[in-house]
Amino acid sequence: MTIKMVRKDNIKVQKVIELIEMHLNLLFFSILSSFPVFTFSYNYLVFCPLFAHSHHKFLAKIADTLTDAGHNVTFLAPIIVKEYEHIKYLETTKDIIYIQPDENLKQIGDSADYASFWKDDFGMFSMLPAIENNSRVSGHQDNIPILLDDSYDGTEQINREPVSPSFLPISVSPFGDQMTFKERLLNTLGDFTFTHIFKPPVLKSLKYPYNDLDINEIQSKAPFVFFNSNPFLDFPRPTLTKTIAIGGISVNVTQMRLEKLSSEYDQIMSQRKKNVLISFGSMLRSCEMPDEYKNMIIRVVEQHPEATFIWKYESEDLDFAKNVKNLHFSKWVPQTALLADSRLSAFITHAGLGSVNELSYLGKPAILIPIFADQLRNAKMLARHNGSITLERRDLGNFERLEKAVDSILNDESYQKYANRLAHQLESQPFSPHDLLVKYAEYGAKFGELPSLDPYYRKMSFFSFYMIDIFLFLFFVLISIVSVLTFSITHSGHNVTFLAPIIVEGYENIKYWKHTTDIIYIQPDEKLKELGKVIKSVEFTKYWTEELTVFSMISSIKLFQKMFFKIYENFKKDLRVLDSLKTRKFDAIIYEVFAFNAIGTKCFVMSITFENFSNSGISRYQNIVSSLFRHSQLFTEQFYWGAIFTSYTVRITGSLSPFGDKMTFEERLMNTLCSFIYGVLLRPPTMSSYKSPYHTIDLNEAESRAPFVFLNSNPYLDFPRPTLTKTVQIGGITVNRTQMKQEKLPLEFDKILEIRQKTVLISFGTIMLSKDTPEDYKINILKVIESFPNVTFIWKYESDTFEKAKNLKKSIFIQMDSSNSDSRLHVFITHAGLGSVNELSYMGKPALLVPLYADQLRNAKMERHKGAVLIDKKDLANFESLRNTFADVLNNQSYKKNAELLARQLELQPITPQELLLKHATFGVEFGELPSLDPYSRQMSFFTFFMIDVYLFLFCSFVVLFYILFVVVRFLFCWVFRQQKLKQKNI
């Protein structure tokens, strides 16, 4: 990455003036890094045009947070609205540059008319004049390593994140996540209008040769996008790893609670037992409110003499309320100090995002009266948490509705209860916005552009991205057919019981734990033993030679399903072990979703606080929460469809797919069909509860109620994909790089690694055994080994009956972690199992990947990091191909360089997998089920989720309009033709 340094004394006047023109809908936060002033210190430029109070407060907090973390921050503030120049937004950041506006810019700042929003009906498209006005102030800053966006809609354009107007209201939408057809239609049209019609003006570079700037492409290269949203408060939505939600960063609860009110306000708050704050923000002035609304508020205030009302009112003309004793006016109020005061009972607000964040963090019940812009969406967002009441602006003129709302918020204790619960969740969230900003900003400064986090589907066409070509193809085909964890949690001091029903005998003798001691093995019956033996028989050896397709694993998956269902049946016959577990009062259960039988165990052993979970037949013994742990990518598609959200199969390769993220039409078609077929044909068997009345267990519903899903995937290694907040990626948690480097190899292997300058490890895992390799593969591998006499090869081989070579050492067992961590090991030839891929990636080892079956094909495609080479297993029989590829990996230093870069990125990732697991598991145990993280889209039908009804309506409307236009044009043409004919006859 090219990192540009800008020094205060080098900024030219022309450059500064041009910076004023930055597009206001997208606020950029730029890291400009040079030689650090001291270790781990970076130079940051925060660009903040002064045009709105809440925006300035947010960006100022960004600057102060980075300054407090020891970095050098320059705050560049082109002035648009003069009144904000004299407000102190910054506390610790001292390098501040204000740029005075010229006459044109000043005129733009003064032209804003917000008073009209008090009277005019507001819709999504009411903001278009304001957006057009802002577009007049536009420009560009190049080389932007970090991008800061104030709303989510901008990230859709930058990252090509999933646009989901079927269940996600856009930033200026008056709707919530549960929308009618009409609302979804308007939301879709609004999204299209704001995304595709109102684009920034065309810009050119500031220096010769003045090239046109592709703003979307430049912005997409930012390593991270920070946006002002909190996932525990906002609507659930899928986001990419590079999208970091830091909403609430401007709220310092501890500091706010320490603020002392002035004696004037302290006396006011002590006059009565209840107090209410009324404020409509800094843009919408209460004094410009229609008299009808003012008088109605006065009437309601008079109805509650037991409460004191404090109204932020910007005028001294108070004759309309001169006789009201329990009302105090003030042109300015210490809002945060009042909200932090326990004597404040409620807050009547316009639902600006800043105010919503503050009242949410401080646990205050609220009456939300949104007026314009994102306030309508914010009100719907907070209402989901049941601690607020939402009114329309017109309700300010309706005494009954306004009075009922004020009476309820003051006297119904449930609002305070829910507000306190939300505040507790926000205060206890696994990672604070402050920590997220600092860690990801520093990571972005260190590594710059991160192509591995940039999804390929951002480059896809509209038709490919939305699967229109796939759906059309499938539609015509259909018509044709019709017509004819443990480690991290235990290490942190929690009590863990490890319940392990044995399927494959022998694994119980391997030590997998270091700290967990409470281990319960369940011995298999004869039938389960037989199923376990199949795994070590020919069932998996066939994959050495069988042609792999997306459907190759169906028989093996069905075998696993038989095993897990047999465990369920065995438990049902003998409940003694499960009965003994009840007494331990577990707080959470962690299991693989693949092992669906764990749901039955959870239902029996644990009491679950699912009030509407009637069809599962769960006995309620104690208070419990469930956490899901997913070991691999297996069953991702159907799990995401049933429990989380629909999978984006056309853009993201399936868990058992042999394709990467760059797919042809045929591959995207197969990927889509595979996802559907796996979801339908490989559904787990039906299970019922272990005890009477034996209700059928709804697996999808049970799994979806887990507060978090832990996925064995690392976003810096895997393909970029959208995930929900409840999906926590902890891939690499089994790799302890520091510990692995400290482990000593057995003396035998230490001597082997000293024989030659270069050493290569060969291992195909524990299920696919090297001894079952076809003979022609073995012979050819041996020839390749012999052709490199200066290289030592160590081969994990499970038999002694094999021809030897001078530079080949065989071993039935190899200590993989310590071998991979040894600097003397140069290349790893592996089957691309997820565990092996994680280990070699963390240890920075170049690799030759030979995927054989299951998710190995997908894992191998992750060689896009350019530290490994992927070959087909058939190439194991091709001497020239195998030798040339191996020689390239062994001797080309670029593989080592790229592998080490990836290892460094994984080692320094902002938040470690261990931290993610521990903090989210603890949070899940404390709060249990989290409905606020469960997207409404999960309950939508296929047609509504994919907006097929909306698109059909738009298509039919277009056809009708086209037909009307055609008829009109034809009529006019005929009329003109007749007129010409008449003229000719008259002549």
C-alpha cells in the first residue's frame, strides 16, 4: 500500500480549499502514515466538515479515542455552518485546523431550512433536496486506508454488502424490519433512488493529468469501514468482516455518571419525584414548532403536576406557557448529565441517532417523535427493545395520544425495566466500540489494503449478483419439466463438562484436553461400533480415485446422520447419564450443529427460557441458555437458511463445493442447486423429546434461538462473506502460535530436520490414510522425492510395507503442530483439511494442497493468499506436473513471503479467536436468548425475502406503462399519417 504522509506545515492553501469539497454523505477517516514518531504510533487525519452537531460529536470522539490510544491525530474541519465553530467538540486532540468558508460555501450552509419539516409530510423522498444541496459540496481525498461512514447505506455501495430492502429499512426509511408489500416496495424504490440516482458528481484528481476518479473503487480499497451503528441496538443485518460497527462510541457512561449538574438544574430535578426532558435536537428548533403542537404539549404537561418537565426551547417568547408551574424552559440543556441522573424519569426526543444512543446506554424510557431523515428509522429500531413509545409528528396535535403516551411512560414500570436491560446489554457487550475502533484502526494502519477481505462478488454484474440468470435458467427448466471449545473457556476459570459419546473406538485414548478434567465417555453399543468401523473401511478410501462433484459427499453425510441418530436413540433408551447431568445446573451447552442429536440432549438436560417454544416438548428444570458451536463449514447452507439467514450461494462457495469465489455460470448454477439439494435431501431425521409427551423437536427453531453461533472460520483467511452479529468466527482457536513455537520436537524428528537444509512434510490426515493411496500415486510420489536428493521428506504413512528412498523418513504418527512451527520445515504437502490449513497459515508455511473430499476442496481454494499451490489429486500420478509444481513452491520465495505475511496478519488480528469465544460465551450466558439479534428475515417466505413479489409488480408496471406508451405513440403516428393523407388529397 502506498502510505502518504501529510504534515501540517506542508499543506498548501489550494489543497486545503479543495478538501472542503468532500462529499458530505460519506465522511472519510484517513490514516496517513509515515515513519512512526514512536513505536506503535500512527498519524491519522480526521476530516470533519462542520455542518451538523451529532456528526461533529461522533467524529470528534473518533479523534479523541485515537489520541488517547497514543496516536497523532490531526482534525481538519472545513466550516459550513458557522455556529458550530465555537462549540468545543474535542477534549484531548490538539492539532485542529479550521478552514473558513468562502461565500458560496457559506451560502450553502445558511440555505438549510429545517423548520418546514415541522409542517410538511415527511417521506423517504423528502430528503432529496437536502441531498442535492449536499452534492454541491463534493470532492476527493486519495489514498484512503480507513474509511468512516455515518450510515449503513454507504457501506452497501462501498463493500457491495447484501442489499436487503425486503427486511432492512434504508437509513431514511420510516419503516421497521417487518414491512407490508407496499412498504417493501417503497423501501426498494428508495434504496434504488438513493444508491443509483443521487450519486456524487464526477470528480477529477487534484493534480495533472486530472483523471476521472472512480470513487466506489477507491473507497472499496479501504481495509475497514467504520459505521455509526450498534448491533445490539440496531436491526440485525449481514455484514462483512471489514465493516466495523462502532455505534455508541461517543457515549462514555462512566464519565456521564460522574458529571455534576449545576445548582440550578439540581434544584429543578429535586422539586418533584418525576422529571421529564423534552428536546428535539439542534437542527429542529422547538421555537419553530407550530403553535398547535406547543399548546398541546402545554395541556399534557398540566395534566401531570407530579412531574417536572424541562423543555429545550430556543426563544424567550414564552407567553403561551406563562401559567404552567411544572415546566422549565432553557435554550440549552446539559442533556447527557440529565440523562445520567437517576431522577430523570423519561425523555421526549426526536430520535436523532446521538440521542437514541445516549438514552439507550443510560437506560432511560423515552417517547420518540421522529420528524425527518434517519429519525424515523431510529425510532423503529429502538421500539423493538420495548423501552420506548413511538408517536408520529402529527400526534403532537392529538391530546389523547400524547397524554396516553406520557402517562404510560411515567407510570408503566415495564418501560424502565426493558430500558435497563438494554443498557445492561450495551454496557456488557463483548467488545466496546472504543476497543473496536482502536484495534481495527491500528491493524489497518499496519497492513494497509486487505484484498483478502474484499469480496469478489463486488465485481459481479447486476444479473449475476442477484442470481437473475440462475433463476431464469431454473424457471425455464421447471417449465420444461412440467410440460413433459473448550480450551479457551476452561482456561478462563469456567466449569466445563465434556460429554463424548464414542463412535470410532480409539479416539478416547488420545489426549485432547489440557485443563478440562470433567470428561464423560459414553461407550457405543454394537450397532454404533459397526457404524464407527465403516469410517475406517472403504467408505472413505474411494475418495482417492473417485471423481469429485458437489454431490460426492451425500452417502458419507448420511452415514454421519445414522451415527448421530443412533446416539440419540441410545440416550432415549437409557436416560441415567442425562438424569445425572441435570443436577449440575449448566449455564450453556456448546456443540457442533452437525451433531444435531445434541438438541435432544439440550432439551432434556436444560431448562430453556423459550416462552413460545411449545412444539419442542422441553421440560423446564432450570434457567439455561444454549450456545451453538460449529466445527466446520459442513451444513452451512441449510443452517443459515433455517437458523440465521439465507445463504448467498451465487456469491459464496458452498461448504462442500469444489469452486472458489470466482465462479462461471455453470459453477454458480451447481453451487445453488447443491445448496438446495443438501437442504432438502440431507435434513436430519425427525426427533422427539426424551420424555412424555414426546413432542417433535423443531431443529431450525431450536438452533435459531441460540444467542451466538461460533463458526470455525477466520475472516482473514476464508472467503469474505456477510455474517450477522450473532455469528462469531473463531477459526484458528486451536492454534496457539506462541505455545507451538515453544514445544520441542522429539529427538528423532529433531535429528531428521538437521540432515539437510530443506525439509518437507507430507500428510493426508487421519481419515484419508496414506497407506490407501493408489499404487500409481505412491510410485510417482516416490519418484518425485528421489528427484530432490538435497531435500528431506517426512511422510505420515500408516504402514511399514512401502519402498524406501534415501531422503524419505516415514512415521505412523507425526506431531503436526510442533513440526509446522519449526523454522527448518520449508513446505507442507497436505490434503487441505481445515485444521491443517489453519495451522500452516498461522505458522507461515508454504504448502502444496491436494484436496481429496468434503470441505477440503473449498479450503484449498483459499490458496488465493498466494502462499500455497492447489493441484488436483490426479496430478499425484503425473510426474512432470507434480515435480514442477513442487519445485516452484520449494524454490520460489514469493510463496514463503506471502505465507509469512498471512501468518503475521493472523497473529496480529484485532481480536483473537480466544477473546471472541470467551467474551461472547460469557455474554450469552448472562443474557440468554437475544431476540434483538434474530433477523425478521428468518420468518419471511422465499418470495418475500427475495422480493419476487416486488420485482413482479415492478415488471408488470413497466410492461403496462410500455404498452400505454406504445398505444399512445401508435395513435399519434396514425393521426399524423392520416393528417398527411388528407393534406395530399386536398392538394
